[in-house]
Amino acid sequence: MASPRCDATRSARWPVCRTSSGASSQVAHAWELLQYPYKNLEGPCVLPGYMFDFWAIPYLTGKGFDTGQIKEFTRIAQGMLIRSFDETNPDFSREEEMLRSGFSPVRRCEETLRS
């Protein structure tokens, strides 16, 4: 089966997918539509709500994270999410190191627990 071809134009809000008929093409179409906002919307990061929703922001702020750190986390996480769409087993070691080095309250907590 040929994979769906999705074309998004500047005037269209969502891509138009052309696939052959059948259940597997409907799944492929749904998968393309699911990925579209994550890959194409500009502006605020779009993250899935699982374990990171609106209430994560006051929680993290209360734990000592500043707004810049939270924004940097969402930027890095967005990139990881998008890469996971296209790669079977992406290597996130670079992103994981960026997250570890950018969140000093977490590092301080880990250092406290080790001592």
C-alpha cells in the first residue's frame, strides 16, 4: 500500500490527504492528521497533556523552576516528540543532556539525595 500524501497549503488549516480506500489508509490518514499540528503550527509549543498540562506550570514554579526553564523544557520536548514521529528509535542523548544541564533545581535535588 502506498503511504498517504498530505499537502498543506497556506490557505488550508489542515492538510488534505489523498489515500486509497480501506481501513489501513484511514489509519495512515489519521496518523498524518495527528502529526500535523505538532510539526506545522508556529508559536506556542504543542505538547500532549499526559503528565504535562496547565497545572504542571504552577507545580514546577513552586519547585523553583523559572518561566524561561519551563519554556526551554517545552521547546526541547516538542523537538523530541516530533523526532519520535519520524524515527523508530531516536537517540535523545543530546536532548537529555540539555535537559539535565538546564534544570538546576533538579540537579540540586539529585546532589542532595546523593550526599
